[in-house]
Amino acid sequence: MNVAQRVRDDQIDTDGLTRRIEALSRFLRVVDPYLPDSDLVTAHTLVERASGRLTLSLDHTVVALAGSTGSGKSSLFNALARFKLSPVGVRRPTTGTAHAVVWGPLEPANRLLDWVGVLPRQRFVRESALDGDDEASMRGLILLDLPDFDSIERGHQLEVDRLLGLVDQIVWVVDPQKYGDRVLHQAYLSQFATHAGVTIVVLNQADRLTPADTELVVADLNRLLGEDGLDAPVIASSAKQPGMLGELRSALESTVANRQAALRRLAADLDAVGDELGALIGPPAAEDEVDRTTVRQLSDSLAASAGVPGVADATAGAYRHRASAATGWPLVRGLRRLRPDPLRKLHLTEPVKTDSVSTDVVARTSVPEADAAQKSAVGLSVRAVADRAAAPLPEVWAPALHSAARSKAADLPDALDRAVAQTDLGLERPPVWWRAVGVIQWLLLAAAGAGLIWLILGYALAALGLPEIERVDVGSVPLPTLLLLAGLAGGLLLWLLLRPIIEAGARRSRRRAEQRLHAAVTEVGRAHVVAPVREVLSAYAQAREALGVVRSE
């Protein structure tokens, strides 16, 4: 297939290209907060350049002649223009700026040339009234003669690199002596492996070779291009023999007529950037990539750091304290109240439940601060969350995941203390049976008191010689004595019998409090550690989807 046919067959869907550019822009918006800028420079440059090129004339095609010192590209430039427009000479460097020749009116091409960066004094118009229609087939072509890429002037090399990133098509001009130059192949041709559709390699000065030698050199040049991964056409030409320019001129005419070079260049750039960004995106990773085992490890370390075991023990102690105060023997109940409530000692009170969201400041608790070992365990657990999330992802995402996992670490102590303070520990309302037993205890005490008063009154009447109260016996035991002994013994016995029940209730209360505290601490871990990690995983999933669009068309 000749070059002209190749150009005609390679059509780019404009809508598809636009979708790919938008997808690349979306990819960058998603990953910018998480990935190093150095990995995204090329992609950002492409988005900016694509948006600029697509707003300019697509009726013009910018083709650059690039080559090394002595390759004859300036001579080829003048031969194609059929005028001496670019200086040719042995003295190097000849020029450090690009020359441009425009086929057709200059004014419509000026905005595009401004964007490319060609100085106004270096712009030339090829067509004139004297040409008639001789140059009509080239109308719309903007041909650039670039400085030598191997110039001894560093500024010239930078200018070449800048322009190569902007033009629509590149014609690499080589000569029979230096077509295998290492810098040419390693620094340039191999880097344009995805740009075969907008690349032509011209073996200039072919007039110095015999036809047989020309075939050998072209074959060897094709071999070198194959090693570079560049499947670009090779054309033998000569600036000094007009008859040897036909194939190259025909290829340029087809490129101009096709009006696809700018789109092909952007599509090739997207292919190259897509391959480059592919190293940043690996297999799919769900937002719930952090498994239950890792979350449980985090919750356990946070619970220990928040003092959950101590608060659970205090809850059990508070249950015993309050149960004894409500159901204990009234004669010693007051002694119990002299001892502080374990929960109130920690400044933990039952939260008030309201229908609206409370905006009150929650007072800090007196739960002991985490020690060094507990803080270290929390740090290791946070790192484990990031490591687990980063496992299936490319290594470049690991720093972002670790930063996300630690992003709210400074807020963890206060958040944990607040969660503990706001957790309902299940002691808000005393059980009904506490009240019932309390009533019984007071009735038994009242019976004992009545018996005591009865006995005292009987002894008082006897001492005063007054008529005695009629004696009432139950069996052989006087009723007042029975009331006194039964009331005292019954209350004491009931208190002793209830102690195992209270102890069992305290154990249940401890388990319930520990479960609720653990759930509250887990939510803090999810909000302060897991949620930021999942945001990064969500960004990764969105980036992966966007990159799929960039690479799909």
C-alpha cells in the first residue's frame, strides 16, 4: 500500500476523538489529588494542546520537516516550495527558528502559526497568480523547516522538541550516511511508535546512490524502524532531482486533501498517553476492598485506645452500684451511696434522647488517655487498612492511600472520646424489678419497725404500770417479735439472694456496653480511616473507567 492510499484509508471519527479527550480530562480531574504531578505532565500537556488545536483551522495541515545536521531538510523544504526560502549552508547551526511556507492565503493560517509559534518574519506564501492551478493540490498545507535536532545549540534542540509536539505530521529527513544515527532512533523515532499514521521517513540524497544501493539502504532503514516499533512508510527522494520528489509530494497532497492529519496526530497522542497512563491503572478495585478482618483489627485497636474495656468494666460496676442502691438492705443502703458511681467517676452520663439533632458540646470524659503501646497499635492498624486497599493497585497509588488513611488521625482521639460519651450504655432506665424489690425491702423494714415500736410501747406501758396491750402470739412467738425478726431477717436474706442475680445482670450489662461501644468506635474508624481510603478507591475506579474510554476508540 502506497503512502497516499494509507492516508485515505485512515479516517478518524471526530466525535470519538472528542470523547477520548474529554475522558482524558476527566481522568486527570479524578487523579490529580492523588498521583504525582510528574506522572501526569504529558497528559495535561496533551489536553491543553488538543483543546487548542481543535479550536483552530482544521482546513490547514501543519507538516514539519525534521532531521539532523547535513540531512538536507532545508534543501528539501526549498525544493518542495520551489523557492529558496530557508537558508542552506555548511556552517552550523544555520538557524534556530522554524521557517513556514503556506500554500494558499496567509491570513487564515496566521492564528494557527501563532499557536505553533512561528515568527511572522519567518512565514512565506507559496502561491501566486503566476502559478495558476499548479499548486492547488497543496492548498491548505503549512510546511515547516525545523532547526537541526542535533544542533550544538541547546536552544535549537528545545525548539525542535517543542514544535514536534505541536505539528500535525512529521517528515523525518535522513541521508544515506547517518540514517542509522543512534540519537535519531532512540530519542525520536522510537518515541513516535504510536504515530506511524502521521509519520513519513524520507531517505534524502538518494540521487547519490545507485538503484540497487537505494533498495539496500531503504531495506535496512525499514529494519531499523521495525526495531524502533515504528511502522512508517519510507520514501527515497532527492532535493536536487525534481523527478525524485514525486512520491513525497503525492503523499503531502493526499494528506492535505484528506484533512485528517490533525485528528490523526491527536489520536496517536492519545494512544501514546493512554499506554503511558496504563502503568498507573491496574485491575479493578472495589470501594469495599478493605475487608472485614482488616476493619475488625482497626476497631479492636481503636477500642483499646478509647478505653472501651475500662468503660465496660465501669458499666458493670455502675450496674452493681445502682442495683444495690435500689434493692439492697435499707439499713446499709446509705453506706453504698457514699461510694461514687463508676460511670459518673468517668464523667459518663446517659445521653439525653431528643427528636432533633443536638448541637450541644459534649463534655470530655475522664477515660484514661491511650498509652504508647495502644497508640502504636492504632498506627499499625491504620497502615494495615491502607496496605490492604493498596494490594491490588499499582504501587503509585500506595502513598495516596496511606495519606488518606492518616488524613484524620489527629481527630481520632477527640472523635473516640465523643463516641464513648454519646454511647447509650443501657443504664438509662432501671429495670422494673429493681423498684419492686425496693418496695418489698421497704415493706419488710416497715414491718420490722412496726414490731420494734410495738415492743418498745409494750415495755413502756409495763414500766409505767399502765394497762398492757393485748398480747398477740403467732404460735409461741409474740407478733411484735416476729415482725421485728422477720422484717430484719427477710430484708437481709432477700439482699443476699439477689446478689447472684445482680452479678449476672452486671455481666450482661458489661457485654451490652462493650458491644455498643465497639460499634460506636467502629463507626469512628470507618468515618476517619476507611472512608477516606474508599474515596481514593472510588477515584481509582473512576480513573480506570475514564482511561478505558481513552484507550478504547
